[in-house]
Amino acid sequence: MLNVYVVRHGQTDTNKTGAINGSGTNLPLNETGIKQVETLHNSFDINKIDCVYASPLTRAKQTAEILTQGKREIITDDRLKEMDYGDWDGKISAEVRVNYPQVFDELGYFKKNYSDYCHGESYEHLAARLMEFWNELVQKHEDESVLVVFHGTASRSLVQNVLKVPDITLIGEVQNAGVINFSVDDRTKKTFLRYYNRVAPGKFFIEK
């Protein structure tokens, strides 16, 4: 059985201020974010992980570095970058919502039509690159434990498409330094969601 642990990066200043935090913003973790990831590190036994992938954006790579403490190589992959929000990257979400209320869903996340207004990446394109990564991972890492460190909207998209959820608006965002665990049957390649949005301190590894 393949186990995949998806971790969202710790807090950045753009998260703190409610700014749109896409691939066009590349800030490091702030003090709170570093503490969040250090707390996760204390509960997350990196020795149980066989392979680590991360988005190359600073906040994700820094999160992976804190979690691994040099014990595992971190393989960066551009396909794990956050959504590219085009002209709106870095802008305060509440201000955008005043002028474009039609692009926000009930939870305050962007609907699929958001990209019509800001030259941003479509949800379809985001899903395609993430699923290309996922399918390669599943084929390459049978009966292993893999850590994947990346982003909020990207992880929502991965969950939606791996589990074949009809609409991304049905999936809320993982907290900063939150963890998702998938298990994949090595023979059938069927994917199971073990848990979603688990935060430290806590138990992250399922006992066999």
C-alpha cells in the first residue's frame, strides 16, 4: 500500500493579511509559519518517509526543509506550484471580492469563472498538471510512504481529482501546516482518503 502525506506550507505574510497567495507570490514563511511547521515536525516522524516532493516556491520548500531536517532529499517539481492567479496574485482577497463578487463561492474561494477576469490559470490546467504528477507518483512508489509539500488551492484540486469529487467548491482548504493522508492500493490503484486537514500536535501515521 502506498501512503501519501500531503502537507500545506506554513503561514506567510500574504496568508496573514488575507492576500491572494498564488504562484506569483514567493514569500518565505513568517514567524508564525515557522512555528507551525516546527510543531508539525515534532509530531511527524520523517524517518517513516521514503521520498519527499515539494513545490519549488519558497514557502513550500522551506516547509519541506524544516520537516526533513536534512534527513531526506527534497525533489522539487514545478507541477506542484500553486495556482497562478494572474493579475490578482498578491492583492487583498476582500478588496477583489467587492468588485467581483460573482467569482467567489459560498466559502469565499474562487469559482471556475474567476480566470475570465484576471488572466489567471484555469482550474482545468491546474488539475491537468497535478494529475500528471500524481499518476507518475503512484506508478513509481508502490508500497512506500511519500511526503508531498505544496499549497492550499493546489491540494484542494488534487483531492477533488484523485477522489473524483464533481466540484472543487465542495472541498474546503487545508490549514497552514495541515496534513492530508491518501492510501493507494498497489494492485488496483484505488485511492482512499485516510484523513483531511489534520494538524499538530497529533498522530499522523496509520498503524498497520
